[in-house]
Amino acid sequence: MTEGDCMSSTFDTVAGFISEICDIPREQIKPESHVTEDLNVDSLDFLDAVFNIEQKFGISIPLDDWTQQVNDGVVKGSAYFVLENFCTEVDKLRASADSATAA
């Protein structure tokens, strides 16, 4: 599986959770969609989606750290909350978790 395949698979999973939890038609959810600005996902629904993603992939998403970095102006919100970027971060966490279990 290539990196692009992994991201595509992750995106499909993430988009599925967001669609189901937030009652957004799946076809409206694109990799370039910003969770709050484009999809109007509220924070509680997003937390629910993040919880499901963590359970599905066996990872812990540092959402508090990411939010703090955005609030502090260290990174733009798009760094974590545009879905393609979010999925890239999820894939990094998955790879890190996989290498930790393999060690």
C-alpha cells in the first residue's frame, strides 16, 4: 500500500464518521474541506468523530495540543482541520503506533 492509498483509506474512514455523526451527505465531504468552516461541524460532533477515529485506528489524537497550537498562532487551523491535512496527521500517528508495537 502506498502513502497515497493509506491517506485515501484514512480519508474514506474519517469522511464516513463525519458523514454519519454530523448527518452530512458523504459526497459533500472532500479532502480540501475544512471541518468547521466548510462543513459546519460543531465541536461536540467533531470530538465524537475523533473518538471514533481513535477507536478505529488504535491511536490517540492530540486534539488539545493541535487546538492550542492554532489558538497560539503557531500553525494555521488548516494545518489540522482541513481533512487532507487531518488525515495525513492521523496516518503519522498510525505509523508511529505501528512502529511502537513492532518494537
